Amino acid sequence: MKKIAIPYKWELVILLSIAFFFNQADRQIFNIVLPSIRNDLGLTDANMGLIASIFILFYALMVPVGGILGDRIKKKYVIVFSLLIWSASTLTTGLSFTLIQLMILRSIATGGGEAFYAPSANALICEYHESTRATALSIHQAASYFGVIASGYLTGYIADHFGWRTAFYIFGGFGIILAAVLYFRIKDTSVPDKLVIASEPEKRIKELLKVFFTKPTAVLLTVAFAGMIFVNVSFLTWMPTFLYEKYNFSLARAGFDSTFYHFVAAFIGVFVGARITDKLAPKVSRIRGLVQMISLLIGAPFIFIMGKSDSMLIVYFALAMFGFFRGIYDSNIFAALYDVIEIPFRSTAAGIMLMFAFIVGSVSPYVLGIIKPVYGLSKGLEFLSVIYVFSSICILIAFLFFYKKDKV
């Protein structure tokens, strides 16, 4: 029987998709078991929001470092190192007994470890995929959705039956094994040497900053992305708790319901968005950004409904539609950015984009943790819809006035 060989460029997407699955699964564990950790260790809602905020903030501060490393050394090594560090930190988070230990192991170590992954992974995928760029990145992005869904249910189930610590041990252990697999299977760049700029690190950083900040399109896409991250970090952190407390769900059901409807719809949306833009990009130069802008604008009302409604059926519908349009947006996050950024700078540019976005997003869990006892989570979730509208306006401005000049 003839053996069917998978082209390496698609094997790479599969391998990195598995890694991204664990990246997002490990990130979501804390959000699912947040009530259990809070009650077990005698912490407050503000404490829990602070832990989540420091995680996002440290991720934001370290992600440009990961981006620079991805443009200076082999991306394979950066990816494997990142996976190993965040998995080991996830495993040891299960050993925490105090707020300080959670901040060190969860917020700093896990957040810092995860920060090195995305810039190198997305840039490496794009080096092997040109005409299939959005599709390849969408497959990679879709893996993160399944990571959140799987973590949402499995973590809740494990916590309900074996305690919250066991969930950290299991997911962290599997990640360490995966790091060894990726070390032996991943190849590095496909970009010819002549496209790599050989310069001192200081000179290279100055070159990148000049390239990035002299292109208003890149800046406005980054501001829009920051708004989207602010909304999504708030949603992922507090939605399980919202369902757990408002509807008296178990941890397993709250974890599952808060992620399943949203991310299954996002999975559909990410491929719809990729299909549209990969097909139309050669004919309509602004299509990636325009699709992102429209998806945010249409998705905003469903975020409001999600927090406002008292009907579970309507909440599930709003979760799904919010997810569908979020997926369409996600399909072109980096594909749109790379339209205006040259190949040698893409990893670092992604790092800058992620840094700014997650610095902005880092305050959202803490802010909602403070708002929750005063106004309730419903009001906080309703407010997030305004941020989506703001982000869509930023993209509209970029693609009406600056994209044609900035495109590479």
C-alpha cells in the first residue's frame, strides 16, 4: 500500500497547531478553576483578577523579546523553549498555596513562557505559506479554540472530581512531552539567506521600529487588536465564573458552556474568514482589514446581549454569534499585519503588536474583578461591546487612508 506523505509545510502547521492547543488550554485552566482556587486559598475576586492581570501584563512585556529572538536565532529553538517553560510552569502551579506563589508560577513563569511562542510560530508558518497564508494561520488559530474548549470541560471535570491542582499537573505534563516531539520534528526557516538582514541587534531593532511606526496601518491594526484582546481576556477570565454564579452551574458545566458555543462558532468563522480573504486578496487589496472591521462591528451587539439577557438560550446564541465573528477577525490578525511588514521584520513586528495589545488587555481582569462586587459581571460584559466598536473604527481608518501607501 502506497504511503501518503504530508508536505512539510502542512506538517509544520499540524505540529504548531498541537502546540497552540496546549498554549491556550494551559492559559484557560486558571479561569475555569478560579472559584475553587479562590475558595480553597481564601482569596478575593480582586486577588484573582490581579493574578490574571499580571499574567497578561508579563506576557505583554516579554512577547517583544520573543519576537526579537525569533528574528535573530532559529525559530524552532524559540518555539520549543517556550513550550517547555510554560508547560513546566503550568505543572508547578498546582503546587501553589499562597497568592505570591500563584503570581510567581502562574502570572510570571507561565505568562513569560507563553510569550515567546506566537511571534516565531506565526512568522514561521508564513514563511512556508504565501498563497495559503490565511488558511494556514486559521488552522493554527482554530487549534487554540479547541484548546480552550477541551480545557474548559476537562479542567472543570477534573477539578470537580480530583481537585483543581490535578488539572495543572496533567496539562503541564503533556506539554513537556510535546516539547520533546517538536524538537525532533520542526525544521526552521524557508526564507532564502539573502532576505535575512545581517546587522547588530541594536541596529536591527531601530530598523524594525522605523518600519513599524512609520506605517500608520500597522499602528492602527495594533490598536484595534488591543481592543479585541481587552474584550477577549475579560470574557475568558470571567465568563466561567459568570455562569457558575448566575446559573449555579458546576465547574465542569460552567467551563464547558462558557467556551463550547463560542469557540465552535469561532472555528467555523475562522475558516470562513480565511476562505474569503485568500480568494479575494489578489483582486481586492484591502480585503483582509475590511473583513476584520466588519466582523468586529457585527459582533459587538452580541457581546452586549450576552451580558444583558437572563435567558440561557439567548445567552448561548449570543456566545455563538460573538464567537463566529471573532473567528472571522482572528483569521486575518497576522495576515493583515504582514501585508504592510517586510519578511525579515515579521516576528519582531508580531511581538510589538502582541505586547501593546496584551498590556492593554492585562488590566481587564482586574477591572472586572473590582466592578463585579459593585455593579455585577453583567454590566461589565455589556460594556465590552463598546470596545469592539472602537476597534472596528480604527481598522476602517487604516484601510481608507493609509493601507495603499503602507502595503509591501
